[in-house]
Amino acid sequence: MAKIPNTVFSLRHFLVLSLALNVSFILRMFYDGEVGHNNSSLNRAKANNNVHKSRVVMSSTSSLKNSTCKDLTGSKNRIINLDHGDPTVYERFWRQTGDKSTIIIPGWQSMSYFSDVSNICWFLEAEFAKEVVRLHRVVGNAVTEGRHIVVGTGSSQLFLAALYALSPNHASQPINVVCASPYYSSYPSMTDYLKSGLYKWAGDADSYEKDGPYIELVTSPNNPDGHVRKSKVNRSQGLLVHDLAYYWPQYTPISSPSDHDLTLFTVSKSTGHAGMRIGWALVKDKEVAKKMTKFIELNTIGVSKDSQLRAAKILSAVSDSCEQENSKENESFFKFSHKVMANRWKQLREVVHHSELFSLSQFSPAFCNFFNRVLEPQPAFVWLKCEGNVEDCESFLRAHNIITRSGKHFGVSPKYVRISLLDTDENFTQFLDRLSTIQSL
């Protein structure tokens, strides 16, 4: 066998090595270019995604900025707005639920006006109705058997629908609408806003003495003072509307299922989802349910299906959390919210106890069937009274940059104010600190 010269072997290897290096260099340049392009695209995508996320977060928290406070030159000058019952207190619970409370609605869904034309409330989504019945069964706060469910854009629309449905068709005078004071501050203005010929506001039920038919509003637990209410007038021609927006375990002991002719509930105060704008009525009389449905049809041609579907998901998550209470991973919504409200009332009472300027409502404990123990009410609002020479409690607190709602709007003395306990932890803490520093006039 002939011997291969070393020079030939070396030259061949040199050519192969050179070719490999050149190919490697070309591939490297191509790869770097691709990676650079991809990274650039990825960075732009991340930036766009961050902008999108930022917009979502800003949108979801803008209500907090609007409803709670404005920071001026320092904490002492910070305006704490507790006039509205904006239920952001429950946001912490819903942030941790993840997919359990999340719903995706395809673009083709909810396109029709109609949900079920065979139903009296033809725009009522079946899934929402099912979850309403389920939640009342789980909590035990309302009878749903033999009731028609009418869905509305919040309980405010349902309130007006109820007045429309209960008013006589051909009466010579509008029917009187009354409520015992202190009553919800929006009842008078909502009743008279359109100057309807069907009904009109007639004031305090305690002093109502006129003959003939009337509508009495019974809010229990009451907004603003948190006390359990029953009807006051009790005459044969009276028609009752029970507003039970706060008859939930975090606010008051559930003593028995409510069993009335017409009852109003709302998602905003039960779960905290005020922005969803969904409420429902449990109506015994078929004709009343028909008239309420007709009012909503004329007013808004139904109620958002998307909101109903989201509300159904939220109510389902609440019921699931109650039924899975024994799981180590789960705490029921009502257990969480009850703890929050109990803690806030405890802290508030401690602050007021050390002040001679203010006083609070007192409540009697009662047995709660939901929690299976004796509990004291802990309302969503504080009904605070300024003692001594303070005649206008709202103005007095406003001078300390605390915005409240005067008792005069609720049909009573301006020595009282209503203060929301449903705001964020930050603003509640600020409120307690501010209140504790007010020692004298």
C-alpha cells in the first residue's frame, strides 16, 4: 500500500476545516439575525402586553380612586370618601379564586335579545336563575318555591319595576309610597324623579295615616342603621316591597328564610360585584311578575346576558365555596366576608369607645342558621351620631376631610351620618386613624 504524503493529508484537512468554519460563521450570522428579530418581536409583544395589562388594571382600580380618597399634601389632608357603599372590601377574596370565578364568553354568544320566550321574564338566563335558587338554598335566606324570578339591572331598576307593577292602572290619584325612617336616601328621589302619575313619595311610614291603597318599602336589615325591620302601617290595602339587599350572613344572622310576596336582592351587596349591575326579584304573583318584566322591557329591552352569565359564575363560586367549606384549601366567601366585617366593627367600636363625641347603634345578638351559632349583626354601614353641641355631623366630619352622608337625606336629624364600611382596607384604616384623632370640637 502506497504511503500518503503528509503534505496532501494536511492540505485536505485544512480545506475541510476552512469550509466548516465558513459554514459555521454563515450559520451563526443567520441565527443571530433570527434571534435578534425574534427577541425584538418578543420584546415588542411583551411591551404591548404590559400596556394592555396596565390598561386593564387601571380600569379595574379606577373605581377605587374615585370612590375612596384623594391624597393632597399629606395623610392628614387626605380626603376619605365614605359616602357611597362601594363594596371593594371583597376584592381580596375574589383575586385568589382564579378560574373558579372566571368566565370566557365567545363572540357569537348572547347575540339575541331573547333567553327563553316561554318564561315570563323572557330575558332571564337559565343559568343565572339556577344559581339564584341554589344560593338561596345554600344560605337559607329566602323561599324560592312558587316564585317567579325577574332579573334587573341592579335592584334599583327592580325597585322602579315593582312600583310600576303594584300601582293601580286607572286610579284618579298616584298611589302613596312610604318607608319608615331612617329610610334609604335614594327612595324619595327615585320615586319622584320621573314625576309619575302612578305613584308618589309620601314620607315616613311611622306617621302615615291616610286611607286607601299604599305601597310600603321594608328594608331589612335597614339601610342606613342596620336594624331588622318589619312593616309599620299594616293596613288591609297595603302592598309591600321587601328590599333584602343586606340579608346575607356577613351582615346579619340568618334567622329564617324570607317568605314575602315581592322581595329584592342584588349581586352588589351579596358578593361585592356592584359593577356587574345585576339584581333579582322573587315574585309570588304571576301578574305582578309580568308587569315588572314589561317595565324592564320598555325601559331597557331586557338585561345584559353577559352580566347574567358572569353573575351566574360568581354565584356558583360562592355556593361552591360554602359546600366545600371543609376542604383545607377553601374558605367560604361568607366566612371570609364575615371575618372582615367583624374585625372592622370591633376596631371601630374600640375607637368610638374612647371618644365622647360619637356614638354607635347597638344590636341584639341572634342565632344564625347559616353559621349555626349566636352572632351579632355587623351592618355594611355605620349609623354614627355626633353627640353634644354638634348639630351637623356631616359638616363636622367634612372639616376633618371625611366625606359621609347626612341623616337629613334619610329623613332624620343631621346629627346622624351614614358611613360605608365596604371600602378598601387602606381607606378604612385611614378613617379609623382620623376618627381617633378627633377628640374635641
